[in-house]
Amino acid sequence: MNNIKNNLEDFFNLYKLDKSNYNIIITGNNGCGKYELVKEILKKYYSDKTKEQSLSIENNPDIYHVSLPIYDSQGKIIRILNNDEKVLYKFGFIDKIDDKRIGTEITIDQVRSLIKFTQLSSYIQHKFIIINDCDYLNREANAALLKTLEETKSRAIFLLLTSSIEAIPLTLRSRCQTYNYKTNIDTLNIKSFFEYFLFMYPELKKLSKDNDILNEYKNIEEELSSMKNKETDPIILSNKWNKQGVIILDYLITLFMLLVKGKCLSEKNPVKKLYYNLFEKINITPENSIYLINYLIQRKKDLFYNVNKKLFFDDLLIVLNSKL
């Protein structure tokens, strides 16, 4: 909660929402707490104005929420993903809701509905438009949103959430200010890399308390160490990793990033001990860690297309094995 509190204070120091319209991109890891920050921003905004502060984002008449659509069997949008569902989808744990298909992009029709909303008079000062995540906008939706940001004359504040700002067209970025969600790691009291990872993704930590979706992640360091020591055939792990969701790539990226930067951390930094423990198991060179980070970032994009996941993880493990 301290991260939310600190970011909330920083946000209101930067943006005077009562006085101006804004287009703001809020960036940060998927599941780091961006959406919780938005909820706190809205709560604070309405706190001294009206009883509307007690309404949820979905029920406040001045707030419009856009996310990936859910389709019925006739291809009609029946609703959009809520934030918990969006986190699970983006990490690869779900691809349907009650046997209903989850769309892979935010469509032009959704943006057209958003435009109609901005043309209505607000009940209280500003209207808020939340797009979660804006990197899911397809080309036509991006173009329509860009035009809306340029031409909207009503009192409106756009909050665009993303964990992949590089996926957002430069033309759209140029019309927005950017707020980077900050995670304070100086006061961490953690004992394992697994705990460190969950600290970086608090929404995922919250979701994982209700089920066992991340239990197998505790074994990844040992599996990498076993591969490095030639004790395990990497292909044997392929089926297992395939079942662990796209988040396994984020886990590996975070792990190799710590192996790159850990040597430069102060001895007083609580993450330094994690680095020593990790490096003892996986004493990889910085050059190979950087190679794997870039490789994983590139391959992560491929998983959202129609790829053979078994072959995907076969290839991934072969490359990992060659660089460890």
C-alpha cells in the first residue's frame, strides 16, 4: 500500500486535475498496481465533491472504462474484462470467461462508444476515460483515439494504462503526458527471489493467494541451475513451463535483470543478498544475461499470436540452455 500512497502523492503533485484536461499514460509492470492507483486517484478526486466517491468505476456516470471485450457465441460483445481478469489474461492463465471468448484487441467500435461518452455533459466537473491496457488498441482504434485526444473540447481526463509503452504508436504518445509507476524497493524485507518477484507484481500476488497458479515458480531457479550444471535435459521442462503461463517470461526477464544489475547494488540494498544467492546458483555472465533479456522480450510478443506453444518452449529452453 505504501507504493500506492507514494505514487498517489507524486501524481497529484504533477497534475492538477481540478484545473485542466489531461491525457496521461500510466506505465509500469503488468500487475504492479497501476489500476489500484487509478482507483485511488478517482477516490481522492471525488472525496471533497460529492457522495459519488462511493460509486465503483463501473457505476460512476462520469467514468468510462475500456478493456478487452468478451464475446458471446454470435460474436457480440457482452462485457469487458475487469482488472483481475485482465491480469490473468495478460499473464496467460486464461483465454476464456465462462466459455466465452476473450477478444485480443480493443476495437474501433469500443472507441466510438467512448467518443459518444465524451460528448455528453458531465455530472461533476470532469469526465474520466480509463483504457486498460491501451497497447491492446488495434490500428483503427488507435487512429480514432488519437483524433479524439486532439479534438475533444469537453472537460475530460484520459488515463491510459500500459505495461508495454513501446507498443503504443509514437503519434499517440506525443499527445499524452507519461507517468511512470514507481516501486520502492529500498525497504524490502524479502527472503527469496520468488518473494521479490511477487513484490514487483502485487496484483498477481493478490490473485495467487486464492489459488496455486504460481506454486511451481518457486522451482525455476533450481531448474535453471540444474540445466546449467547439465543435470537436466531442458526439453523435459517444456511441457511443465508451457502450463505456467506467459508470466514465466516476465519471471525470467526479472531474474536475468537482477543478475545484470545486482553486482552494482549497494551492500545496504536488501536486494543485494538475493543477488548473491541467485548468482551462486546461476553464475551467468552479464553479456549472456543481457542477450537472454532481449531474447525473452522479443519472444514474449510471439506468445500472443497463434503459435505452437510446445515448440515455443522447446526453442526457448534450448536457447536458455546454450547461454547458461
